[in-house]
Amino acid sequence: MRLVDERRRPRSSRGGSCMTREGGCGCGAVRFTIDGLLRDVIVCHCRECRAATGRAWAATAAYRRDLALVKGEGLRWRRCPTSEHNASRGVCERCHALVFWDAPGRDIVSLGVETLDDAPPLVVAAHIWVASDPGWLAPDDDDPEGWIPAYPQGTPPGMLAVRWV
């Protein structure tokens, strides 16, 4: 993952006023800023995400160009051995928080929604890899009406067309 130094990062070229958001791991060894939009939440139920977090991983995403690493001495990258995208996880080596998920060649970087300092107005857009879930967390726990799509495997084509705020 190529996060850039905050002092050298070009500002977003999109018009309008983008809110700058901050976040990081629980111990503060990894800190980042986002100067742009965030994707609504996709909850991943794959075995690797559950092993890394102890639960299904709720992730938002930011455009790579809008994301800057402010403090990263504790950030370590771990390859996701079963990733269909050749992805790696950015984990704090001190508090073991899963902060980032990044795949080469993608314009976006996923990040744990719980790593954001302030809760943005995001909603759960989909659950993925629900076929891998052992059943202790059903997708309908946060969607009793059944409106949130749940996919047995990964993100289907076009899924990135979810709302960005």
C-alpha cells in the first residue's frame, strides 16, 4: 500500500467541500486522515476477517488519493493468503487492530469503520462471504426487515456502486 506523507499529499481535485476525517488504531501508533468521500459499509464474514478481528469485519473505503498516513511506525502489512485480489491487511503491531485492507491495482483502500474517530453517516450496504459464517452472526442482526443484500461469496461485479458520503 502506498500511503503518502501528509505534508506532501496533493489535495483532492474534486469540487465541493470534502470533509476531512481522522482515524487510527486504539493505541495511536497508526493514524490517518481522509480528505474525501467514504463508501457505505460492507460487512465481510470470511474466515480471514473473522480470525483477524474476532467477528465479521465492518469496512468502509476511501479513494487512495484521499487517504494519508499521518503516523505509521506501528503499521505492519500481512498478506491475506486466500485473497482473490492478492490483498494485504494493515495491522497495528502494538494493539493488533486491523486498520486497512488493500489490494494492488485498486483505486480504493478499505478501512475498519471502527477506526474512524467520529462516526460518519454510513449505513450497511451489504454483507459478503456469508456462506463462510458459522452462524453466530447472521446478516439480519442489523437488518431485521431483510433489505441489506447478503452474498454467499465475495463482492459481486458492480457492488462498488454503493453510496459514498
